[in-house]
Amino acid sequence: MNVEKLMQAEASFLHRFPNGFDDPGMEKIKKKHNVDKIAEFAHQNLTLANFNRPEFIVETVHKIVSRSSMVSRFEKPKFKNFVSCLNSHEKQALADIKKRVSPSLSPNNAALSGFMMSSM
């Protein structure tokens, strides 16, 4: 990943939308891409309690990717094939990594805040 380009893109985005995804200019875009609906799905399913169920986490991530309009229709089947080829240890590793990189996750049924934004 080119971190420099990522930082430039972030700066450009924040220049255009100072309040980030909560900026009023993002409302039309968010509705078009069902961001709130998918984020709510992630919030309900990617909870700390569910991370001990790697099959469920992998299936949830697959559903999020397949429902996202920000993921190419050509990449969705590739991701589905990737997920279907994972063995139980690899599914556990995927769940562990998602849990570890999710600092907003807390024991009180909190969800993976911003999951969709990090996945897009």
C-alpha cells in the first residue's frame, strides 16, 4: 500500500468534506451507497461476543463485501471464492485480525465502528 498516496487522498477528502463522513455534502453519496444500512448491519453483527465464532465473522464480512456498492462486481465473486477456500484455522485468523485492528470494539456490544469505511 502506498501510504503517501493514502494520506494525500485523506487530506483531499477532508478538504472537500471537513466533517468527514458526517459532512452534509456526504448525505447524498451515503444514501446512494447504503452506507448507513451496511454500517448498522456491521454494528449488529461484528460485536466482541461474536468474535469467538469465526464462521459467523467470515460470513458477516462476506455479506458486507457482497452488499457494498463500493466493491467492484468483478471482485465480489473473487472474495466469495477466497472465503469459501479458507479452512477453520484461516477463518479464525481472519476473525482475530479483524478483532485486533478494531480499536473501537468493546465488551458492551459495541461494533466495529467505521468498518465499512475501512473496507471501501
